[in-house]
Amino acid sequence: MSKPNGWKKAGSAAMAALLLTLTLAGCGGDGNSASGNAGGNAGSGAEGEKRGSINVSLYDRGTVPAEEGTMADNRWTKWVNENGPVNVKYTTVPRFESIQKFNVLFASKQAPDLIFEFDTAYLGQLYNQKQLLPLDDLIEKNSTDYKAMLEKYPALRKAGTMADGKLYMVGRPMQLAPQHYLLIRADWLKKLGLEAPKTPEELLNVAKAFTEQDPDGNGQKDTLGSGLSFVAGIIYHHMFGTPFTLFGEDQYPWIVKDGKVVNDWDRIKAAVAFQKQMYDAGVVDKDFVTDKNGEKQKQDWIAGKLGIFGSNGADVSSYESLKKNVPDAEVIAIPLPKTEFGQFSPLLSNPVQMTAGVNAAAKDPESVMEMIDFMVTDEYTNTIENGIEGEHYKKAANGCAENIDPDKNKKERDYNRDMNMLRPLIGPCYGLKNKVNPTPAEQDFIKIYEQAEQAYMNPETPMPGITQTAYLPLLPQDLVQIKTNAFKTIMDMAMQTIVSGGADAPDKFIQDAKAVWDKAGGAKVDEFYQKWYDENKDKAILMKDIYEMGKETAEAK
């Protein structure tokens, strides 16, 4: 049964209930779309007003308990349809295969009206393919709440505006905060009479001591100095001022030097050479290459067998597990050691995050805009985040939500987080530091978080690169192919240099890397970024702007 574009509001609760029952009976859910879409009285408008119907994408992480239904049809999707302004059918996409699913949906002309996707590069690709609707007029004529958010956080408009000068993406303000942390076992430092390292040489020496001098005191040589996979590897590249890393797909080697966009091979060489030193010294896991998501490294940290760890976000659960295994463990976040290229920061969160676009083929864009407006209201964001007051949370003295029963919430509420991709991640009730009644582990990690803020949030020791990858221009497809193929080869060569090269291997690696880049046509990619920078440096979001945006967002909250 196909859904009507809208339905007229019934004049009584009985009629509304009857319509809802008929709709549910005639349109059974298939696991990919919600079936309870007739809506309730709330938010439906005056009697006789037509109620729109739209299709919205939603990540499915496979975390919905069977008794709760499916990701597309559960208590929260029903709440949206009962309380929201339009009828919503949800099309689910697998979280880590979303792009493949979206491509199939677009090819078959079944893509949702409102497309939520964390990968802004993919949203940019949809813009290039003319699959997204420009939103300026739609927002001006039909929006209230999102329009107000744009006015309060101007960076949202800047980040969502594409090359033609029109707004295509919607998103949310975020707290500029540490995303990657360089953590170290402070109790091991104390036991061995060491200080937190301030240079790469000191870091290597500390890692050697952690590996060789039995810092956990069990009489066995079973500890490692440092992680080198995933976040730790990314951080060690940042330490040398290069955003080009050997893990992940977001890396790029360009920096701005004397007003020019340059591919800084010297920094890449220094980063690879340092990691080779660590590998050769035996202070890292010999199998780090295969630990692409850093899970093995995390388990070593949790077990109390790793001295220096690259943490992704405020990972309280890993810290809590470490403390269960090693109650006396002390952890601190340290600044990145200073190198010959300067001192830098690990990755910070984006001050704004673009998370959605509207399908250019949407039949009822006005209803899509109504849904966007609803999704940024306090009613929506608070309900999806905290649940139902008196059932899932109660208000604490400071007005923030306090969980009533964490186990109940884990079952009934916590699977719905991806329904809140327009929720502003900022404000007096957001974040670990503002949590009501934090656990002992959370109290400890708040101190670690504050250390990271102090160490990493200074624009004088910035993140390396032109800007964060979310704000880089999209490459044409032919240049994407050049970049992707050349980078894969160069990354493989760098890994080989680290694990099996001789003393002069970093020199040879960088010579070979340059040759690979030149042969692939990398000069065309370099020229593209230089041209973009020359034409857009006064209006693009560059690294210095990110710190300013973070400041503005914090002041506007």
C-alpha cells in the first residue's frame, strides 16, 4: 500500500484512532520502513489541514532489542509520528555500509526525501550529482526553528553552502573539544622516576622504559611502551605537523606555507622515521599494521599492559575497564611533544557538523522542512536524547536530565541516538562535564578531559593542515582516482618502511613516494587545491576559522 501525500485531520479522537488502525493494518512493516505513520493529534495542525508525508533515512546499527521492534518501527518512531508535524516513514541504512545502500536507493529512484549521513564528502558528492535540493528559499519561506538556528550559529550556513553559493546541507552546532587524546600512565612515570615527554626523543625513551623496566611490577617483561595503530598512529603524524596518516581515509598531506598550498614531504618523512624508530626499538606491537581499528591496542590498554594510548573521544568505558583491572592506575592527557616543525594538536571535533541534505526529487519539500524544524526543537531533541520524563529520566536541581534506571534506558532508549542527528551538541546540559551525578570513573575522566582542553585547544598549537577534512573542497572524480590510488600505494610503502626497512629506509621511502605521486598525476591535485585556496581563502573555513567558530558557538550557547 502506497502512502498518501497527506490526510485530513479527523474531527474526533475516535476517527483518528480508526484511521491509524486502518493504516497499520494495510501497511505492514518490512523491516526497512516504519508502518505507524498516520500520526496522532499533536502537531497535525488545525481541523481540515492537510498533513504531509515524507521519507527519512535512519542508520541501523543492529542494536534494537527484539521486543522493541525494528530501527524503523519502535516506540520512538511511533512517538515522532504521534507528536510531529508530518507523517514519517523511515528507510534504514546500515551504519557502515550506508553509502552503498544510498547509491542503490538513488539509482532505483527510491532515495529518502531527507538524507542523514555523517560522511559530508558523500553529501558533497550528491551535490555534485545534482541530487540535493538548494535550501535557501525553502528555509526563508517555510522554516522557523532551523532558520533561527542559522541566525544564532552563522557557521552552519557557511559550512553548508556549496560552490554555487547556495545552501544544500543542514547540520548542528557542536562544542569544539578534544577528539583524540594522547594518554599516558602517570603511575608508571612516577614508579620509574620519569616525567611526561616533551620531545619525540623523550617520548621514545619513556616508551623504552615502559617496555623494559617492568612498570607494573609483576616481574615479567609483558608491557609495551606505546600504541602505534589507528588513533595513536594518527596522533604521531600530527605531532610532526602533517595531517597525512597511515590509518583511515580522511588523510591529506597539504599544508599552507608562505601563502602556498604545499605537499610537505619532509613532515611525512619525519613522522614515518619516528614510527620506525619506535618499531625497531620494540616498544610497540609488532602486529600494529593489522590492528586497523585500534581494538587490539585498546585491549592492551584496558589490561594494564600499555603505557601510552591514543584515545578516540572521551572513552570513559575503556578507562573504567582499566580501573577495574588495575585499581591503582593513574592516567593523564599530555600535550603532543614539540618537533622541529613546531608543536601541534591532535584532532578536535568540528565546531559545526553537517549531517543531512534534502533529496532534489522530494515531492513535498515543505513537509521536509517542517520535519527539520521539529527535529531541532527542545521537545524533539530532549525526548530522543533522554526519553520520557518520569519514565526514563527526572529533572535534577540544575534542570538537566538525570537517568532513573540505566538498565531500562539501555534497553528502551539508547538505540535511538541516530534519530537525533540535528540535536545541537552544546549547552549547559551537554557533555561529560555537565553530567548529573557522574560515576567515579566519569569524575576521573572529567579531569583528563580538562587536561586535554588545556593541552590541545590553543590555536597557537593548532591541528595540522589547511583545515579539517569536512571543509575541504570536493575533488573532481578524475582527481579523486589519482589521489586514492597514489595514497594507497604511498601508505603501503610507508608501512613497509616502518616494519622492514633499513636505517636509510625513510629517505628512500620519501623519494619513491614523490615518484609515485608525480607518475600518478598528483601535480593536478596539488594545482586544484592551490587554485581553490587562492580563490577562496577569504571565505572558506580554514584552520584558524575553526577556532573562531568554536569560540562563537560557545558564546552563543
